[in-house]
Amino acid sequence: MISHRSIVSIGFKVSGVLMGAPAVAGCVALMVAAVQLHQAAKPDGEHMLSVQSYGIAGLLTDAGVGLDHMFGFLAGLAGWLATGLAVAALMIALWAALLYLIGLGVGRAALWARIVGGVFALGLALASLLAVTSLPPRLIALPLPAMAIALYTLWTLIWRFSPPPANATPVTDAGA
């Protein structure tokens, strides 16, 4: 029979994987995009021509250089935005790794995992309660599953958390 502690442990591990895998992929993709955008932000150089000497060709060349500088500036802004989003994705991936480690700790009956997992579950319960009180009446049911999960996790980590006994002997069938 599976114990409540095992269910909570699996829940933390699954949450960590479901949150961490896309965050790591997004972080890598955003860093690649940021590098490419920062490289594209560097203009080739000044190729301004004299309009008096070259006429319409000089004017078109000067307009092209101006557009190159404008798009280079926009690429630089996009590169900084991609860098910021990559850092945010990295933070989410680290958070997900912590969730997975909490799941491992709860499965092994570690006290630190019980405390940190309880704090996370309490935060989820409070956020769900805030959502219930601030949503319009037709949407009140949306945060209830998250609140139920948080309350079950708290119940398990506070009252039903039973580490395996140190001197436990396996139960054998006496009739065999």
C-alpha cells in the first residue's frame, strides 16, 4: 500500500520535472537568441556617401545606413530582453530543481524537506485562498484543486508524516 508520504513525494518530483524541463529548454533557446541578437546589433560601419558627389545613389546609401543603425539598435534591445527572459527561465529551472529535491527528501523522510515542503504548501494554500476571495463568483472553483492539493500536502507533512521505524521487520505470512 502506498503511503501518504510517498504520494506527496511523487507530487513534488512530478512538479519539479514538469516545471523544470520547459524552463531549461527555454533558457537554452533564449540564450542562443540573445547571443545572435547581440551579434546582429553591431552595425557594419559607416558607409555614408556625399549626396553632392553621388546624387540619388548617395542618398539611398545614407538611408540604408540609417536603417541599419535603427535595426541594430532594435536588435540590441531584443537581445537584452532575451537575456532577461533567459535569466528568469534559469531561476524557474532552479526552483524546479528545488521542488524535485524536496520530493526526494520527503521520500526519504528528511526533516529539512518536510519543513521546506510545508512552507511551499502553505504558500500555495494562501495564494489559492487569495484567488478564491478575489475572483468573480463564476470562477471561484478554479483555485480549489490547488487549495486541496496544498491542504493535503500540509496534512501529510504535519500530521501523517511517519518515517519508517528503525527496527521494522518485514511482515511474513505465517501460514506458508
